[in-house]
Amino acid sequence: MSDKPTEAAACDRPAEFEPKIVAFVCNWCTYLGADLAGTTRLEYPSNVRIIRLPCTGRIDFNLIIKAFEIGADSVLVSGCHPGDCHYTSGNYHARRRWILFRELLGALGFDLGRVYFTWISAAEGHKWQEVVKEITEKTRQMGPYTSLYQSPSAGVGATLVVAPEGGHKGRPYDAGVWGGEAELREACRRLLEEGKVKVVIGYGKRGPVFVTRPEDVEQLVWNDRCLANLTVYLKRKEIRALGRPAIVVKGCDERALVVLEKESQIDRKEMHVLGMACQGLGEAKCESCDVHMPRFADEVIGEADQHPAETGERWKSLQALLALPDADRMSYWATEFERCVKCYACRQVCPMCYCERCLVEKNRPTEIEPSATAKGNFAWHILRAFHLAGRCVGCDECTRACPAGIDLRLLNLSLAKAAEEHFGYRAGMDPKAEELIGAYSLQDKENFIR
Amino acid sequence: MSATISQAALRELVGGLIAQGKRVAGPCEVKPGCVLYAPLVSSAQLVLEGFIRPANSLKEFIFPKHEELYGYRITGQGIELTEVEPLRAEQVLIAARPCDAAALPILDRVFNWDYKDELYNSRRQLTTIVTLACAAHDDACFCTSVGLGPAAERGSDALLLELGGGEYEVRCLTGKGKSLFDGKLQASERVASLPSGPEKRFEAAVVRAFVKENLESPFWPAQTLACLGCGACAYTCPTCHCFDIVDEGNIERGVRARNWDSCQFALFTLHASGHNPRPNQPSRQRQRIDHKFRIYPEKFGEILCTGCGNCARNCPVGMGVLRVVATLESSASGSAR
Amino acid sequence: MRGADTLSGGPVTIEADMVVLAAAMRPADGVEQLAQKFNVGYDEYGFLLESHPKLRPVETASAGVYICGACQAPKDIPESVAQASAAASKVLITFSASELTREPEIAKINEDTCAACFTCLHACPYHAIEQAEIRTPRGVFVKRTARVNPGLCMGCGTCVAVCPSKSADLEGFTEQEIYSMVESLV
């Protein structure tokens, strides 16, 4: 350890900024490398505080966020070189998560210059010394991390509105009837009469309806106000108790079925899927939709043009956000999240949020504070977005449901973009594709890892 | 004879209050198509027309979504508690809807019955509310079904009524209202005609009798299946007031705070043993209607609802109190509506 | 015999009665695939990695898999035989005990809160997690859950990181322990 003169030593000198670096390191490589640096008397700054973990695979994103929350000015995550992991593949899993998490941090406006990833082996005491020295100096130049979760002065946030329009609240519910409604009712009547299903989960005039008797199929509608993603009901125990369901889905909702089955939450054979051809609902997601026709339904009702959207189209609404400088991006989200009341409407409408005990409900330790403060709100939205990496199908229900008008879809889009650009992966499109998190490739991109 | 103010003068008044360092809030368009009550930094942000009502309620300013109760520090010598500074700045809520203002006298009861909530009371005393009578309503509004109306005066310190031509009639209802508008009003011959509100959608007395006698009715499972158990209705409701108390901090220091809570969350009544007396969504929905239309009236003589319709508009699946209650009432009285 | 002296930089000539040459060795083809099958690490040349060069020279990162001989590094026959005896002894030690002892850093899954998404099952490098069903004593199905086989788990914690509900936790490096450490750091 080096003896840097501390500010406490000389009372006639103004206190210099001493960066606080938190390093999460793996036990078998980097920790031993740091140990080697010590035993071979290589000096490195004492600004670094080390947390030893068995493997980088153990490091979840919430540890990185926690380090910043408690006051770290930079965070280092370091482990074994690819191929050398003591547990064979923990670092590959970690690498894949880091690739995605960096994109999310970038979209939120975190200063990525303060997050470092390295591979340091047990023999690389020199590298440890160099890396720690470099990070400490760079952080000293950058200064303390004071802009974390900071919003501009109250009320100013409106000037940073970058999100596209899509205000549907207040639009009347009785919209025009599309083709297919009569066919849908007929199909449901038949299914109920023949006892093939016990309940139809469909759209009613005012919202979702659960039709159990053939004579009630007149309650079902099909029009451009059928916004909800009904697949969320497949996991609700009150609905499951009704028996074998038929479910009405649009092409976008159907993608959720693919993900739910891949994650062992539903069995396609235990339900009847009525796929509706959709001409577009006028939502932002509809502009770049390429699933107007359902692809895996038991029955398809209606016809629609299935045009493949240009990949770039999907990220169009993200461009305005990504064009902002980092600090402005964080101000934008800080202003948005100031309005969050932690109602969890975003979570409850999401078919992928099926955990019986959500992480925000866990304490000992409290990983995500439930309070509607800047810290609690950022942590919650980061958590939810990241847990949806490679799983969010872009139904945008979370954004529609938010009573505070927060554009949550931008966070999901940033991760969907990362998934597609780095891994060619789109959630819910191919039932046979390997999952994104939980799998890895030896070719996962490395260029941000030193 | 009446007292009036022009829109321009009203905005000037608002600007003056902001310059004085008071906390001023009112409807703002935070996003295209999304109007919320929010703190104002300039009077230009205040939106006075073109929407039915803000998607949130005023209770945030009297009963915040997160409020620190006290702090603690654990030192080598023991535990020190630190008091939280109560709000000292006066606040003015401009252009509130009558259904928001009327909620506050209703809430006063529960915050002052077995325990006088000083945090709530001090904010109440420091707040002046200016309401703007509703010129329009939509199919989610039902203030007239719970004894209120578009120009209701309850809870308001001053009521503004549109006269047309950018003018408002001003009725100062309390001393606070009078002193706020002191010297700012013009005498006028024009008197506003009271707007008519939505037609009555149900009889509250019928609802109260139904929930009392039909706790186990199959009505509840049948009509509440769509509810997903989020907090959007409770958190945007002007009268919902349940809260959770949490300790947040680390081994050195932290705070005890209260946060809004919703009876629709599955965890709301979960016991530490694992038993939940309201184990499914129908029982939780039933409780919400019961609380608003029977329990609170029995206890405090007030319906815990002002018919603002936020629950219906904000519910992601189109539910909310109105949809359940209107169906309940029509099935109870046997008449089709 | 003529060669170069790398220290002095000059040529060297030695007259000898016998010259013994050591041939270079490299691992067999296909050793990488074999190693992956056993979850054993290997270095850049393909030689299999032992757990620790001094303290555990015949064990590997996977409990129950031992290495000896030239697969681990170039060596002659007496060394290979000695190492083989060491590996065989280690196996006998394991089998002669009445219980299998393991390092206590093992993952555990809270079956009440597990959502049975099985991301942990896919991520585990040792295939130590399996699907399990929870039934009442009368056999009525309650739910499915993931469950760790403590005999196979090596304590890397990858399951903990990927678990969305943090139902998986790693004894010895629990979420509570790590969070306490981080909180007291700064």
C-alpha cells in the first residue's frame, strides 16, 4: 500500500479530493493478483476498497448501483480472463450481463467513464497496480460523482421532453369496429359450447373480460382500442382457477406467450390461442411493427399486411434520448422519476413480471428501496428494465399504464436495441432461440473490457 | 354583483406568489396529453383549460408519497434520534378541481381521530386552495353520485367560475381565500351560471346496503377479475390515505418514513406467519368498495370518495370504483342502467 | 555439440560422450472438448489446470475430477506414475469416507419465493440445479421450483446473479453479507 499524504495530516493545506473506488473482484484471479502486487511490494493507491467474491458471475448489476449510491466515485469490476474462470464459465455469464448493463447505464445518463471492467489474472500483479493507479488518477481528474440521480431545479424538466407523442388517455372507448369481431365471437361461442375451454380471456367494451358462458360472447369486442396485453392474466391465480382458457392475442402480445413458455410459466397445450390480425392501434410501437399477423396461434382471425419493419425504425424514438449529453440524459430521467409514485402499475401489467415475491419487496438486505425518492425510483426502474433484458417483447403496456406519464418504453427499447445489435436476439420471436441471460457465447464482444 | 379576475391577472397573482417564495402548484402539461398537479416555477406552466382533470390528486401536497418521520444515528454511545423539520413554507394550490378540494375535509377526520397527525395538520394549515369549477366532464366523472358537483365549495378557500372571455368570477369562501385575492379583484355585474355536472350514476345508499349484506356474494369474483393489483387507483385517488412505515438506512444512520400503500397490493394484509386474510384480488377489491362506501361512512359520516374518476381513467384495464359500483348497484336494485 | 550461450552471446562447443534430447510435448487433440465436458479448466496450450499448483496439484476445479500425467504438463514416466498414485489416493480418500465433505459455499434456493423460471438452471456451469415439484403430503401439486444439488454445486454464485427474485443465495457470500460489506466501505 502506498502512503499518500492524506488531507487530515496537514491542517494548513486545503483538503484535496480523494476518489473513492469500489472494486468487486473475483477470488481466484484478481484478488490473488492484488495479493501478488502486495507481496511483491508494488505500490498502488489506497483509494480502492476491495470486495472479494467467489466469481465475477456472482456480481449482479445491483451491487454496482449500490456502490455508487453509497458514495463511490468510480467502480471497478474485475475477474479471470475468458477461459481461465475457476468455475469455468462464470465470467462469460458476467461479460454478457455487463454488455447489456452498460447500454442501460448509458441510456440513463450514468457516467460510463466511472465504470471499469478488466480481466486481471492471479499472475498480473503489475496490471492490478497499473489499473488502480489509472482509475484513481482519472477519477481524481473527473472529480466526485455528484450528478448521480440529480434533477434540475423543480419544474424545469419539461424542457427536456424528448419522448414521442402517444397520449391515449382520454380517448373514448367506443371506437369503430374492425373486421373480425363477429368471427371472434362465433369462434368463442363454439369453443365454450363444445367445452373445449372454460373461459375466454378477451377484450370487452371497457377493458378485459372473462367470458365463461356461450351466451355472453357478445361482451367481446375487437377494435383499435384493444390495447391491453391479456397474456398477463394467464399467471393470475383467480383466472387459472376458472379452468382451461382461450386467450385473444395480437401479434405483439403473442410474443409474450413465447417467452412465458420458454421460462416454464405456461404450457401452450393447456390453452387455446386466438390470434387476431391487427392493423395497428396508433401507438408508438405500431409504427415499426412486423408482427401484424400472429404466428403461433391455434386459430387466426382476420388478415393484415405483414411488412417487415426496418431495424432502424424500432429505435427511432430512442435517438432523441441518446442524442442528449450524459448529464442531460440523467436530468431527464431524474425529472421523469420525480413523478413516479411507486404504484407498480408498470409491473402489474407486464406479463414478464411474474415473480411471486418481487425483488423490491425483499428486505434483509433491502436491495431496492420501496420509497418514492430519487434513489428508490431510479433503483426500481433500473432493476425492472434490466430484469427485462432479452425478455421484454415491447408491448409498451408499462408506458400506457403509468399514471405519471413516464416513458418507460425508452428504457426497454435501449436494452432491446442492445440485445439485437450485440446478439441478434429479439425476445419472443423464435421459440427455439437460446435465452439471452443465462446463456453466453465465446464471441461476446469484449472491447470495453481492459 | 360579483368579484372577478381576468386570466392574465390570475397568472400575475401566481407569478407574485412564486416570487414571494411560496410553494405554488397547479395543473401542468408535463407531457403532450398528460396533465398533472405539479409545482410551478413560472405562471406560464399553469394550464387552465383543454383537459378534464389532472391524472393525479392534490393529496401529494398535504400527505406526500414519501414523508420522513424522524432520523436515527447509531454511534458508539447509543442511538440518537433526529427530528424532521416540518414544512414551514406556505403553499398555494391553484386551479384545483372541486373533487380534489372536497377530499381534504374528508381526510381530516381520519388524520385527527385517535391520533392528531401533526405533519398532516401543519401542511393543511399552511395550504390555501383555489378551486376552478369544472366546465366539462367525461364518462368517468361521478361527483354528483357522492353528494358533490362541479362547483362544490367544500374544502376550497376560493372558487373560480368561468365567465367566458378569459374572465373568472371569484367566490372567496374563507379568510385565507379573501386574503389571497385581497386587492386583486374587480367588481362586476356578471355572475357565472353554475355548470351542470354528470348525471347521477348510482345511489350511494344502495351501494352501502349491498356491501353490508353481500360480503360473500359471487358478484365480487365475477366483477373484479380484471384487476391486476397495482396501486394506480389508490395513489391517484384524492381520498385514499393508507400508508406503510419503513426504516431505510444502514448500520450507521437512517430514517423512518411513511410511504403510500394500496389495499390492492397482494402484500397489503400479509401476516408475518404467511397467512393473508385477503388472499385474492376479489377480496381486496371488495374491501376497497366496502371501506369507501360503508366503513368510512359508518365511522366518520363521510363517503370516502369524491367521484373524481381518477381510478377509472388511470386503471390500465379500465376498472376503478365507478365500473364496479355501477354494476353492483344495477344488479342490486335489479334495474338496467 | 555446438550451440549458443545466451548469456555471453557467443558460440559454445561441448565434447560429450552422450547427448540426451527432450522432445517437445503438446496436449492431445480434442482435449478442450473433453475438459468442457468435465467442467475442468485448461490453459492457453490446452494443458488441464490443477486447483492449486502447490497445495492441490491433482485436484481440479470440478470436485471429483482428478488429473495426472502429461495432460497436466509435460513430464516423464516416473513423474506421471507418482502423480497417478497421488490422484488414485485422492479418489480412495473420497470413497473411503462415509460422507462426502464439501466446501460450505453452496447455493440455496428459497422455494417459497422461487418463480420457477429456471434461468439459474441454464446458467449453472456445473448443471447442479434441477427442476423439482413441491407437493402436499397428500400428493397435491403445489408449485414447481428450482433446487440446488449440494453435491454438485461449487459455489460460484452465478445463479444468484441471474435470479430475478433473488430466491437463490450463496452461503458464505449471501446478498446480506455482500451488501453489508459495500455499505460499510465508503
